[in-house]
Amino acid sequence: MSAPPEGNDLKPSEDTVFDLLYPPGQERAGAATPAAPASPTGAAPLPELAAAWAQRSPQEVATRLAGYAQKAALWGRPGSRQRSAFAQALADAVERPEAWLDAFLTQGLYEPATAFLAADVARRRSGWERRLESAMALDPLAETAATLVLELAAAPPNLLERALEEAARTPLLAEALALRRSLPLPSLRALLASRRWQTALAAALGEWSSLPQGEVRPELEDDWTAAVLRARTAEYEETPETVGLQFGLRLVLGGNPDLAYAWLTARLADADLPVYFSADSPFAKAVEALDRERRERLLGVLHEAPFLQSLLPHLVGGDADLFRRLLALPALAAYHLAPLRRTPEAIWEELALAALDSGHGPREVAEASLFRSTVGTDRWQERDRAYAALAAHPRADLREVGLHGRKRVEEEIRRQARPGVTRPFLP
């Protein structure tokens, strides 16, 4: 796009107020803009300009600012910070913010209109509840309107219900509000009890992350705990992508063994428990937080489910005694060898011996230890060396484990060498 002729009325640099609200020099890369002359002098500071413009009609000011917005878009000047600051100063200066709200909305100036909405609510102008409810029906204003409702000391029930619905639609709003502790306790409790676990968790994370970080106010502890215990993970089919919430959940569970244990038992009761979880899942972090006593307790309440193929390797880890406890549970026989997937190499032999002593055959033990996320020839060769080390072991059955393991490793190396063959992720 070429620059307009000199007389074009869209040329912004000749307007002092325009340059104040949309300063030159902030143009977006690639935007077509003329060479701007030196910035005009004598421009009034924003509060003084707002005080002067507050004497004009709302429609006149809104129309002029809408024209400025069009010019700014044409010349690639963002200026949102200055425009928002001016709108706030103007909202503080005018007598009837509701009239200015209507005028700005008519011109589509949604972002600066929020300043007048906030002023309207703060002054409790006649009809403020109706206007606030209407604002929640407009997507550009819904989040701000919901925030204003939730921050009210005693929000009207109908408005609070609408605000909670908006928070359920945009869970991170709850986290932001809880983080700055701007909410009355009734509103925060309502968010912690939101119908959507994502919103409840977001509010819980905001409370936990606010200063002093990692502490929850005693009067909120029960509501906060209930919100965390409802939280799910990305492995559930119904869970949308919530990277920030998943990260926060990992932090919360990882630092609280009691909460981690309670959360794990709550998830184990889910009818739609996932089949597996990844190594960076909150599930893995929760198990990592458990001490030996809590791991034993959790092992004692497990019921047969495909999920155990992921859980047991994390739960047992390299604890040979805990592995023997698992091997002694007939109800979990189908998953007895699952921990061999992730056993640290230094203790793998001890666990393999425990499995053999419990009645599992050498081939079975070798196959179980191969069922892991080993990818690449180098890693398979590493496994081959581990199996080769068993060749001179005094236990014949463990030597047999090594022989079968080496045979399977050779098969895998040949298979992966074929073009287009990849090994799927195994948790």
C-alpha cells in the first residue's frame, strides 16, 4: 500500500491529540506510514485532556476516537496503553459514565468502554445492574463485566450466577482474580466450587500462587482442597488442553504428600480412568511426592485396571521390598511385572530375582523388562549389554532371562533398522 497524498485527511501526524494517544515511532513492522514530522509540542497531559473533553458530548468524543482508531489501524500504531489510560482518566472526570458507555459501545470502542462500565458500577448509577448484565452478554465486555461482579462485596444473585458462568467459560480468569486476592471470600468460594473442575482448579492455583506463595488461607482450606481433588489431567478424553493448569497442578501435588495421596485415591475412583499417563503428568508428580508409607497404603487399595501398567512402575520404582509386596497380591497378578519397565538398572537384577522367586518364568521376566520406551539402536545395545552381564550369573533362571533378552534385543534392532519402522511410546 502506498502512502496517501499529502492532503489526505487520514494522515495522522497533523493531529496533536492523535499523536498523544497513538505516539509515532510505534508503527508495526511493514505498516504503510508516511515520514512523520517532529511531534507537535504543547500536547496536554492525558488527565488535563480528559478534563477538557469531559465537557463535550459523549457522542462527539466517541465519534472522534473511533476515527482515531481507524487512522491508527491504517498506520500500524498500537497505542492501546495510552488510549486505555485516557479512557480511564475520562471515566474519572465525567458525571454520567453510563451515557459515555452507551456512546462508546455504539462506536464499537469496546476496550475503552470498560473504563466507563467500571465507573458506572463503582458509583452505583441508576440502572447499573441492568447495564452490567447486558455487558456480560457482549463477548468483548464479558470478562470485564464478570470481574466487576465477582469483586462486589455483595453481588446480586442473578449477576453472580452469570459471572460464574463466564468464569466457567474462561477458567484462567478465576486464576488471575484469585492471584491478586481481589475477591471477597464468598466469590472465591463460589469459584472453587465451580461446575467445571478447570475453573475450580484455576481459582485454587491463584490462591496458592499468591503471596506468600504456597500458602492457603485457613478459612479457605476445605474449599481449596475440594477444588484440587476434582482436578483431572490431560490424559482424560474430556479434558481440553490446559497446559498452565496442568503445570500448576504438578507443583501443588508435588509439594504436598497428603494432598497427592488424596488426589490419587480420588482419581482411582473415576469411572473413566485413563489407560496410561505420561512421565510429565500430574499423576507422575503425585506419585513422586509419596513417601514409603503412603506408597504401601496406595498399593493396598489398588484394583485391577489397565491404568496400573503406568502407575505401578512409578509407584514401585526401585523399591525391591515394595515390589515383593505387589507380587504377593493375587488380585493384581496381571500387573505384577509392570514395575520392571522402569526399574533402575542398578537394582533391576534384584527385582528380576524377586519376580522369578514368586513363580514368574524367565521368558516372562525378560519380556516385561523389554516393554519400555526404549528407542534407538544405542539404547537397545545398552539393554543388550545388561542382558549379556547375566551370562555368568549363578542362577540358571536368571541366565535364561539374559539369553532370551538378548535374542529379543537383536530382533528389535533388526526391526528398527527397517525403513519407516518406529517404536510406539510406552509409558
